[in-house]
Amino acid sequence: MSSTLLEKPKPASHDCCYWGYHLILDCKGCDKNKLKDGKNIIAFVKELVPAIDMKAFGEPTLAHFATHNPHAAGYSLVQLIETSSITGHFAEEIGDAYIDIFSCKPFDMEVAKRVVSDYFAPDQIKTFFLTRQA
């Protein structure tokens, strides 16, 4: 597995650089039992944070939402990190997971995807990456 480290760009001549790095993972065909398991989701984020060289700010928040809509029902996760946040929504009945990592500190996208794969076993991961600067 190749490694993709997001390197902080050198400031431009007008002293501007990227404010942050935003990795968006749309995961299809996940193990539904793993998406329904709140303890698995907490274990996932507790492994992900140090794996991508971040520091958690407090404990993760996990809540089960949208029970009125089986297509959307599932856990939502928020983990603040010292450099921003990790969020996710886990649509347990359809087997999809939507995970966002936003940080002003560069991180290894491939490591993040490996941790997601280890915990949720998706058949497919669509990857989107944005550099953020107002």
C-alpha cells in the first residue's frame, strides 16, 4: 500500500498558505454489523486519531439519529482534534459510512483509509480531498 502524506505547501509570495486539509471518504458496502456497533465506532476513532498523528481534544461524541428514516438511521460521530475535527455518519441499514477528516496539520490519507477499511470493511471508498483557504 503506497503512502500519501499531505505536505504543508510552502507559503506563496503573498504569505498565503492552505488553512487546512479536508479528506472526505464515502464508503459503500460496509459490514452493517460494524456500523451498528457503537463500541466499534468509538474504537475506530480512538485508533484513527494517533494513526494519523493527531491529538484528541476530549472524548468522542456518538449519538444515534434518524430512526424515523431507515435509509438514514445510524450513528453520528464527532471527535474534536487539536487541529480541527473528525466526523462521521454511519447509515447502518444501507451499509454506508460518510467520514470527514479536517485538519490544519497534514496527515497521511492512506493511513486514514486503512483504518476505515479495518473497522468497517467497505467494498468501495470514494475519496475526495480538498485544500482549504478562504
